[in-house]
Amino acid sequence: MPYILKNNKIDKRYEEKFFEIVAGNLPAPKIGLFNNLLSLKTEIISGFLLNVRNGKAEPDDFDKILSLIFSIRRHKKNILEDVKFESLYSGFKYLSDSKNSAEIRLGRFLKSFTYENILVKRDIALEVMHFFEPEKNVLWASWVYRQDNGTGCLPYMADFLKRTWDGKPYIMPFSIKEMKDEIDYLYELSDKNGLEIKPPYGADILLSYMYSDYVYKMVYAESKSLSIGVPEGFTLMKKLLGIDKLESPAVTEPV
């Protein structure tokens, strides 16, 4: 079965226009701001996992880390109340084990972390591993792509690029390696079309831009008045990436 983006025919006219629009809406200063905040998130998560590995993490630390994952924030209270501290600790300790592959670490986390919602557990593990080792692991949140129903901003992006489509939904048995292939191809497309995004966070920024665009257009299509309550694009992007509450003295908004 083909990938969503890779190995599918893309109409060059739509491809060029797509990246022209995105580049116009993602100026270099904004990309720099996001890169700085995402680097700060990596510092926080890396420090936390090193403390877990060394047996120094405290209960409040888990609260802070879960707060950095947008897609699971509404589950955070239940997680902290229902999951025993030992389960929290052992689960995150597996994620800190750089000697094992992402697949092995994910599997062990899912087995040891005693919370019933599998999508929530996957989002936690994959996001934490990405920010712990951003050069090795790509961001794969449920808003990027959901395996169970084929939704997310990757299929939304594919629709813009006019890929060859047989009318069937985008439901694919993605592996972590296949998702990395998709993200690598996204960097290839961006570079070819002059969009200045670079690993390890450039794809995160582009994907969050696409999802915020999707949210606004869906709400606006339903009701112009309701769209007034939707956060502006960059605010929503920060929320999706879990950096909306991070502050750094070295990071300032561009004028």
C-alpha cells in the first residue's frame, strides 16, 4: 500500500502553489521563534528523562511533562489519579532507554503504563521520544496522523497536493519507520520548493501550521461567527506543539 505523500504522484502546479502560500505565512522570524521554543521543550524533557533514569524524578515532574503534550491534556488529571506512581515511573524509564529502538521502547511503555486509552498512551510515548531525541525520532501525534481512522494533517496536506487517489480512505498500517520516511519526504519537498524548514523541528512547525489551517477552515465553514473564538494561527500552532506555556528569556516575538 502506498504512503500518503511518498511514492504518490503530486501535481507540480499545486505543489508549487502550496509551498508558495505556506512560505508566505511562515516567515523566517516565526520559524526561528518556534525552533527556539521546541529546543527548550527538548531540554525540559531530556532533563526529566535523565532524572527518571537516575531515580530522581518526583511526582510533580510527571504533571509538568504531561502538560507539554497538547493531545492528552484533558486526560492528564485522570492519568495522575488513576495510574500508580510505579507505573508512571517504569513507563517513562523505558522511554529513556536509548539503547533500544523506538519500536521496542514504545511496546514496553504501552504494556507497563496502566491507562486504558491506547491513543493517549501512544501520543505520550511518541511525543516524549521525539523531544528526547529529536534527531532520531519524528513527531507522530494523533493530530498528525491517526492509524485507526486515517485522519490528521498529513491526509489534509495530501489533498492540497492533489495526489493520485483511488477514493479509498487513508487507513494504513504505518510503522514508526514509515512515518519517518514520510517526514523525510516532507523535508525533501519543502527544500525543493524553497520553504526554509530544517530538521529536527521544521516538520513539526509545518504540520502544526497545516492542522491549525484545517481547524480554522472547518470552523469557519460551519459558522463565521464561531470562527471568532478560534485562536489565531500561531497561537494554535503553539498549543498543538505543547509550547504555548513555555517562556525563555532568549526568545522574543519578532516585530
